[in-house]
Amino acid sequence: MVAMPKKKKTPAPVRAELLAPLTEIVRDRGLDVRHWPADEAAAYRDNGGFLEGREAVNQVRIAKAAAAIEEVIRTIIQEAYIDGVRDAQVMTDFTDETFKSILYRAGYPVEAAGGVPK
């Protein structure tokens, strides 16, 4: 008796905020370097031959994507923290000054929370 192959799980969808930075890594810029973003064109020109130039461009693209992804993650963490503090305020009824103080000590501006909750 031959065993049937197991179905692979469908991967989880990529967060919408991450699609743009990830897509930029593989986006075709065309052959005309003059139409590339300045940092990628400079990396290509400043790194010798074709293969070295392409590798330099890939490194620039990956660095830009990593920075964009880190910013998305930083924003998600900040929003989660602020939501947690807001939920704690609702549950324990601490003051708006305490809310501001908690955000300040964590390094988040009150403006990031959309002001003080009511």
C-alpha cells in the first residue's frame, strides 16, 4: 500500500505593511541605470564589474527593505504597548497623568496614543 503525500499547510498571509518593502527587493528596475534610485545606481557604478555591481545593488535593496520592516515592527510594538496601557487604564481606572507617565517612561509620546484616552 502506497501512502498518500501529506498536504502542505498554506503559509500565513504576509502583513499588508510588509508587502511593499519585500516587493522592492525583487522589483525589476530595467537595464538603464540612469532610471534607478540614486543609491542603487551609485552602488552599481561604484562596485566594479557587472556581478559585483549587481550584488551591491542587492545589498542596498535588502538594507532598505530591512529598515522599512523594522519601522513596521516598531510601529506595531508601539501600538500594542499603548493599547495595553489604555486597556489597563480602563480596567483599573488610573488617571490620565498616570497614562502619560507610563508612556513617557517607555519612551512613547502621548501624541502617538492619539492623546489621552477618555
